[in-house]
Amino acid sequence: MAEVERSDHASGAVRDLLRWYAPFLGGQRRLLGWVGVGTVIVLVCQASVPWLVEILLHEGEWNTQLLLVLVGLVVIQLVVSYVTHIGAHNVANRSARTLRRKLYERMLRSRVLRQQGLRRSSVVMRFTADVDRTSDALDATLAEGIPGLARLVISLVLLSTIERKAGIAMALAAIAFLLLRRRIGRRLLNADRRRVLAQSQLGETVDESISTSRTIGGLHLTTWMVGRFDHRSEEVEHLSHTQGVIVSRLIIAAHAAGLVGLVVVVAFALVLGGQDLAAVAAALLYVEGAVRGMEALPPWIRDVQLSAVSQHRIDDILTEPDRIAVPADAPGPTIDAPRGLALEEVGTSLQSGVKLTSASVLLPPGPIIGVVTPPGTEPDDVLGLLSGDITPEGGRVTLDGFDVRSPDANRAIFYVPDESDSFSASVLDLLDAVSPGITPEHAIALASSVSLEHIVSIPGGVKAPLGPGGLDLTVNERQRLMLAVALAAQPRVLLIGSLLGLADIDGALPLIDTLRGGAQESTVLSVRSAEIAEAVDLILFVADGRACTGTHQQLLVAEPDYAALWEQRLSTIDVDLSIVGIDPADEHRMLSRLVTEHYSPGDLIYREGAPSDRIVFIISGHVEITTSTADGPARRVAVLSPGNHCGDLRLTVGERRAESALALDDCVVRSLSRQAITAGLTGLLDRTATERRIIESLLRDGPGTAEEVGARLPTIDAASFATSVALLTRDGAVKESDGIMTVVLQRSAKTGASDLLDRLGDL
């Protein structure tokens, strides 16, 4: 209830509103000036009309010129009043857009973005309802409030000139209302704050219900959630009633003051004071202006007071400091500062348990560096530290001697996290965000470089929207797309989290080759597989407060903890590899090729029509299998529970998925890639990665000449390709007939393998 405890008074709310809004009026000063000029013209016309009426009636004769002036003043008042209202609305509307942008920019840079300090539903309200309230209050102040107040003052002054007693009576009525408004306003401001806070809590309940719908159903929490909703809904109802009562008192006070003043003035005019018909008529016109002015005050005051609550809520974000702030006294680089990323006496404890104690290490530019941390911790935490997104408790992280949190250094670092969400945009839109003016052809080439060529072949291609949050893509595809975005930006430093595409060695090697050919000068990625650790150039190993670098082989020899962690990661989760015909002698080695994947409810595991790239074993959760029908809508084929598998691979040339797999609830699966299965079935587990890629190409894309197969694998240099082909031919894994290379398959006697081997037979 912190928001309610603020001790601001209702008095001075208009002045505070204008002062608070001033920074957002940039570019609107001229229009605001014209609104002021128009307001003055309207007030002059409103003050002059009763005066002309008094002159016309006092003379008692037809005066064409004065009548034309009267009509002219009425027309001018109407036209200028309309234009002034439109101008005031435009000022409020445009300044609201400026406010929303500043609010959004501040949110992106502050801890609010990470759901620290404010509820998600409350943050959304601050961008919509709260900004609208402040904008409406400014609009009402410019178009109605200030002109109405000025009209009230002018009417009282002129009324006092024409009929002093009536003027004094009306002035006393206005003063009585203003004093009463001040007292009512204080209570109303607190009531408004309590109601807005209660609305935020009610919105939070609805937001929680959407994000935890499956949990509510699974744990039978519906009754409990309805009870929470009813309690908060009743609180909103009670506070709304209290608020309505106070607002009604404010409105009645204004009406009462105006009507009492009107009765007193009429009494003075008819009994005590009016000299003639002209004076009475003019007095009544000025009284009517004063009454209308007082009756217009409550809605305006209401808008201003509601905006005062919203101002405080918006300031909760606008005044929030940057999530990552560079110390003002941070030292700059020394003359001999080394190039590259460096930890300089860094001490910190990261969220997943990674700890550093005065660690210093240099990550030189050039080699691809993998980050490895102990079991149970996340190497992605180290990447967050290197990106400047996490502030160390001691020491600093630098790039060429500059703190990575400084703007210049930070702009040179791009980080691709392992998040599974994307954006409701097209491939071209996302790439254009970091590489303005990128052509569709270049976008297709970038997508293909991260193995997303099948995405650009969908209807609409790179210009087709990818659905809310990118839900039309699988998690793997969304992550690869974000990697393509980072490559399009051509950063100096590229940090890559635990992407699914980098979990399996055969799927990772093409991506690593793409990274080697990228424009970035430094590449650092999370490593969870020993084979990936061997494929990168250097390893950054963070454990026991220390950070050290070396090749995979060097660390296996020099760091006992490093060797031990890879032994622990050879998982023995019960996955039946007999369904793919893997020889029992090879099953232990195949366990290291299994990739663990996690999917949230509604996530696509794979999509109908996508390349058949892996078989999926369900460890927990349920997976829905669907296929498209002739008229378009998807039809459920099966629901698979733990212990089952899906995505059975035919391993024929150009094979595509015949169905889609969708996570029905939180699912954990383990997958085995097409390349790994091929290697196991063809006895290639002991072959080099290059040899396996050649075999995989012949199986996926069909037989071909050495030149054709080499063209399919442009990242393999000619010498390595020729050596690998020679070894495969010598060992009988590949044969060449009339210049055409094909795979030689040996049937295994393994029970259950015949089906898959039969599918390979025609190749």
C-alpha cells in the first residue's frame, strides 16, 4: 500500500500537472501558444457579448451595426472555440505519445523489464490507462479548465461592475465552493489511489490466471482462484462506491454554489437593485457564465486529481535508475590494455550458483571460445556478465580496457540468449532492425546460413509474419532466427547462449563454421557437450571462484574438476535406443549425443513440412501429434505420454515431417539427431565430424559426384574433403561408380533395426 501513503495534497494539482508535463511538450510550444491565443479570443468574446446586450437593450432602439458586431462575436467565439479545442487535444495527444516513448525506453533500461519491483499487469496499466489519464487531464486543463476558471473570474468582475451586490453574492458563493472543494479533494485523492491500487491487484489476478492456467486446472485450484478474485473484486467495488460518494459531493457542491448565487442575484435584481431591464439582463448573462464556470469545475478537477495518481505511478518507472549503471569514477583503458574481453579482479555470485573470487582472465579476439561451468550451474550466467547485463560485486569486465557497461563498448557486444520467445514480425523485419535496408536476397542467405532455409520457403517468405511471439516457429527455429539477427548486425563481439542448435555436435558444426566466417572479431558460446568443447578453439572454465582458459584437451589434463564434470554429464536416463537399431556396444557413446530439450505448453517441437532432423524421446509431459487435413485445419492423431517417442526418421533423401508435434504441458524430451542415428547405423561413430557430414549429405541430399557433394559442404576445405572421401572409400563406407558417390550400408543383425535399415536400403 506504499502508493497510498504518499502525503501529497490536492491543492496545487493543476500547477503540478503543468510542471510535470512540461518536459513532454517538446515540439508543441508553438501549437500551445496558438491554443493560448485562441483561449484569450474566446474569453474576450464571452465577456463582450453581455456588455453589447446591455448597450442594445439600454438604448431600446434598433442598431444594425451593434447587432452585426454581436453576431460576429458569436461566430468568432464558436469558430475559435472549436479550433482551440482541437489544438488542445492535439497538444495532449502528441505529448502523450512522447510520454509513452520515454516511459518505454526507461522500462527497457531499468529493472522493471525483469519484473523487479512492479507487477506485470500494473506495468501494462501505466502505459495505457495512466498515460491516458494524464493526457485527458492536460486536454481538459487547456480546453476547459483554465478557460472556465478565467471565465468565472471575468464574469464575477464584470457582474460586480454592473451590479455590486449581485457580484459580491456570487463571489461569496464561488469562494464557499472552492473551500469545500479543497476539503473534499484531499479525501478524493486518497480514495483514487486506493482504487487504482485495488484495480492493479485485480488485474494481477487475471494475469496470473492466464499464465498459470494449466497449473490451476492440474492442481484443482479453480475454487481458490475464484475466491481470490471475488475478494479483490469486492474491494474494488467498495472503493469505487466510496469514490463515487465523494465525487457526488463535489458535483453537488458546485451546483449548489452556482444555484444559490443565481437565486440571490435574481432576488437582488428584482427587489433591491436593478435600475432597468438592460442592467438585469446583463447581470443575468454574467451570472449564467459564472454558474456554468462553477459547474464545469468538478469534471476538470476530477481529471486533474486522477492524473495526479497516474503521475506518481508513471514516475515509479520514469525515476527508476538504469538496471546496469557504469560507475562515474570507472577508470578508462591504460596504454597497454590488451584487446579483447577480460575479467579484471571480478568477484561475484551469479544466479545459478556460479561464483568468482577476484578472477582475472583475458579472452583474446579471433578464436571461438566456449564457456563451461560446473554441473547444476548455467554458463549463460557468465555470458550475461560478459555482455554487461550483470553488474559484478567487485572488479569489472572490460573490452579493450573499457568497461563493458559503458555505451560505446556495450554497443559492440551482441548477446543471443537461450530464450524461446520471439516477436510478432517477419524475418525481414527482424533483420532490418539491426541491418537497415537489408534485401530479401541477403535475408534469405542469412537464414540459410543458420539452417533456416525451409522457413523462407513458407508462403510469404521472409516477409510473412511469424505469429504472436513467433509461435509459428519451433523453439529451435526461434533461437536460430535470433542468431541470424545477431550475425546481420556484424558486431565486434558475439555471445551465444545454450541454443538447441548448438547442443548436438553434427547440428552444431555447420553453425560453428558459419560463426567462423562471420564478421565478428570475438565469439563466445555456452558449451554443454564434450564434443562441442572439442570443436571450439578455447574453453573458458569457471569453477570454485576461478576462471581459466585453454583447449579442451589441455584442461582435461590440467584441471581435474574439468575432467570430472564431463564424466558426470554422461547421463544414463532411460532412453530405449533399440528402436533405432543402435548396437548395444555403441549405446553408451550414443548417450552423449542425446540432447535434452524443454518445452512450455503450446510450443511446437517440430512442424509438418519441416526437415526430418531428429527423433524425440518423451521424458515428461504430453505431446500432441497433428496432421493437416485437405480443408486446412489440423487434426489430432495421437497424444503421447512419457516413455514414447515421435519424429521417427525415414532417413530418405529430402525427407520432410508428415506431422506436427506440440507440447500440451511442460515437457522434457531428449532427442537424437539424424546425423547421430546415421552414424550409429552405418558404423561411423568413430569417424571424424567431416566424414560424418559427407555421409549425412549423401543420405539427405542423395548421391552425387565429388564436386557436387563438395559444393553442398562449402565450409569444408578442399584438402580435408579429399582426405575424408579417400578414407571413407578405403574403408568401404562410400563407393564410387561412374564418378557418382553413394553410401555403402551394412545390415546389422540387431533386433528392431531392420525397419530403419530397410529405409536406408535404396540409398
